[in-house]
Amino acid sequence: MKTLTISDVTLTFGGLNALTEVDMRFEQGLITSIIGPNGAGKTSLLNCISGFYHPSKGEIHYGDRPLTNASPHQVAKLGIARAFQNLELFRGMTVLDNLLLARHHKLNYSFLHALVHFGKASRVEAENRKVVEQVIDFMELEPYRKRNVGSLSYGIQKRVEVARALTMEPEVLLLDEPMAGMNIEEKEDMVRFIMDIQKERQTTIILVEHDLGVVMDISDNIYVLDFGELIGYGKPSEVAQNPKVIEAYIGKG
Amino acid sequence: MSYFFQLVISGIVVGSIYALSALGFVLIYKSSRVLNIAHGQIIAMGAFIVYALTVWVGIPILVSLLASMVISFFLSMSVERIFLRRLIGEPIISVIMVTIGLMSILDGIIYLTPFGSVNFSFPSVLPVTPISLGGVSISWTQLVGVIITVILIGGFSWFFKRSTLGISMRAVSDDQLAAMSIGISVPRVFGLAWAMAGLSAAAAGAIIGNITGLNFDTLRAFGIVVFPVVILGGLDSVVGAVVAGIIMGLIQQFASGYLDGQWGLNGTANVLPYIILLVILLFKPHGLFGTHEIERV
């Protein structure tokens, strides 16, 4: 069992603590959500995991591999993929090219192989195309495969972003507000995709999301952050009863 | 009529050299959004290394051209590693100041060598008599220079379109965060962009040096001449650099061929490119081939 563990992580920006002594465990194959009011440190925490930030104190491990000081591309190569809150897509390229590019790190044939383009290179290339087509199928993106990403609607772009992460065949998938700004129909689609990813691929999913209804429905475990501190943890039903959580969301009665 | 064709030929010769000089500049801008003010110095250094290896060491000129390209490849890569790597994420103006500093340092180093004060010229290995075809003539040096330029530019385009590294470079220039998140090492791509820029600059320098002689100021000036070329082509377009390079070469040749001496005009070749540049930018502010980002609001 490969578990992603965050132990005693503190992240400081010039005297301001974005995260204070946070401990979390993400079990393999489960959907674990991180919730909390705006500015609670949810995205900062994801940034620590993906290597965009390095914690000022504490450690992050994936299995027995330390991630604490890894750079983003190293984290990606370990099988931890991410979909961003604000779309980060290659806007000048087609959906297909965006996804093919995400197979980049799997391209480990040499330059010479690439030059002659047969043998290993063409085998790897064929394999990559197969994976990409499967993901396109899975995320129901067929109508858009040749379209330029920049020209697609926001909801579809969000879906392409998740698809691109999936193309890397990740063991862990970080989803940063995958449903923000979507209408009900698009949200329902996204929920279905997330549950299918968990069921069919046994991917560990770390979900940051503001829609509490969705979070309560699909999460196995929930962590609650407020002002960078962990204030609650448990199954959805437990978290919903937690007085500290209710206070953080609704205020003191 | 043959006068016209003569101007076209010289325009293409000069233009293709502009294109090759601009290529390195565009490579760096495209991947890291850095304007490399020291590009002319790198062009000059490439040329001087070829001369030193050919004349002082006695290596055949083609071998020393390759050697100089390899040396410049690693030199530029180290420049990126030492000076620019730690500036990733800093304001762009600081980065540009660093390249200005780099320009002064390289100037200083070159003034310490004989190349800073003395003009050298390459021994001619090619036949001296120019090739003539129906009243149009081109020297062997120019012809070989153009051929090498075309091969190099073709190679670069292939590299960008097809190779994995080239594609990672395009990905980085499109969206850095996304590139990192799919496992591309952005610093490595920056290093490679500088290295390739160094390589193409060395080749450009050697070709210019063979045609015009080795004068530091002339060579260094190519770092400035590339500005109108890359702005015309669109700062981040390789194709744009090539097309704009040729256009610029043709404009200059036509200007000095037809306008100079008329109506008391002189030195129009130096002015006209900028006038045309201004006019084109009025209508196409992103250059002929530059990325025009449409922001959805």
C-alpha cells in the first residue's frame, strides 16, 4: 500500500503561516477531500505536494520516497498528477496534442531512436496514442479531439485538464476545485468522472472543492483546514457533526 | 533587370544571415521570455573561436566551425546555469539588466584578446572568382554561407516540430505550470534554449566573419540588427524570424541600390527597415507571425 503522508508541515511566507503543523494521510485508492474557507491553505497544501512550494518545516512522503524538496517535474514522474484550479492548458494546441504531450515523460527512447523513428520509438509512440485515445473515450472528449483548447467552453477545458492528468496514468490525482464555475449538468458529469476514475483505475484522489454537497457525497475521508490549521478530520458524517468545523463555516452561534 | 536580380540575390544572402542571427534570440525569448541583449557578443565570440582554431591552431575551417558551435553550445548553457537560472521567477526587468551586464562582461573579455582591437580576415579557402549567371554574380563565400544557413534553419525547424525536446520547448513557452505538471523540467529546457541559441549564434558569426571580415563592432552590431527583425517577425516565432530576416535583407539592398544617390539621399539602408517596421507594427502589433493571445473575458 502506497500512502501519501504529510507530517508536521509548516509553510511560511515572510512571517505569515499559510500552513501550520499540518498532518495528513492519503490512503491508496480512496477519495480524500480537503475543505475549508477561502484562504485556508488548501491550494498551498497541494502546491507543497506537487513541488511548487517547499515546506519550511515538516516532511512529505509518497510511500517511502521523500517529496519534501522534490521539484514539480520529479513529482510528476513519480506518478502524482494534478489538475489546476485556474486552467493551465497549452492553449495554442489541440486537445489531442495536449494529451499526447502529457505522455512526454514516458518517452524514454534515445534521440537516435527518435531520428530513425522505427523499432522502439514507434512502439512507444503507438502505445502512447492508445493510452491517449482511451482517456479521450473515458472523459467523453471525442467531439473535441482536434479542436484548439483555447476555443472550447470553460467546462470542457476543465475536463481536458483532468484528462491530461489522467493521460499520465497517475497513481495519485490532485484535483484543485474541478467543479468551480460549472453549471449543475457539468458538475454532475465531473462527479461521475471522478467516481469512475476511483472505481476503474484505483487512483488515489485528493480533492479540493467548495461544493460541500459533492464533497460529502463522494469523499471517503475529509480534512478541514482553517487559517492554515487542521481543525477536523474524519468520515463525511463525522466532519459534518464537528462543532469546530461548523463554527469555521457558519461562525459562532 | 539584371541589376534588380543582383539586388535580390544580395538581399537573400544578407537576409538569411539576419535570419540565422535572429534565430537564437527568438529561441531564448520563446522559451523563457528573456530578451538577450548580449546576443551580438555571443555571435562575435563564435566567429573569433572559428578564426582562432582555423588560423592559430591550424584546423580545417569546417571542423573549427563545428567545434566553435559545440563550444558556444556549452558556453551559453553555462551562462544560463550560472547567471540566469537563479533569476527564474524574478521580474523580467531584472533579468534583462543581467543580460546587459553580461554584454559588458563579454565586451570586456573580448577587448582583452587581439580581436578587440585588430581586424582579421579569414584566409580564403574557396575560389575567389565569383559565380556569374546572366549578369548576376554571387561570391563562393556567400553561396556556401547561404547553403549552411539554410541547412541550419531547416534543422532547427525540424527539431522544433518533431523532436521531444523541441516539443517540450514549445510546451514551456505555452504554459510553464502545465509543462512542469506533466513532468517537463523547465530549467533544463531554458538551459537547452540558451545552448541552441549559442550554437546558432556561433554559426551566424562565422558566416558573417567570412563575408565581411572579423571586425568586433560589425559582428556585435548584429545583436542590435536582430531587434527590428524579430519584432517584425513576431518575437516568439521561428518562422517569423526567417521570413522577417529575408524581408529585412531585401529592403536594405533595395534601399541602397535604388534610393541612395537619388534626391540627395544616403544611408537609406540603415533607416528604411525601421520606417517599414513602424508601419507594419501599426497594423500588426504582434509582428507578422507573433502569438496574439485572445483573452476571454
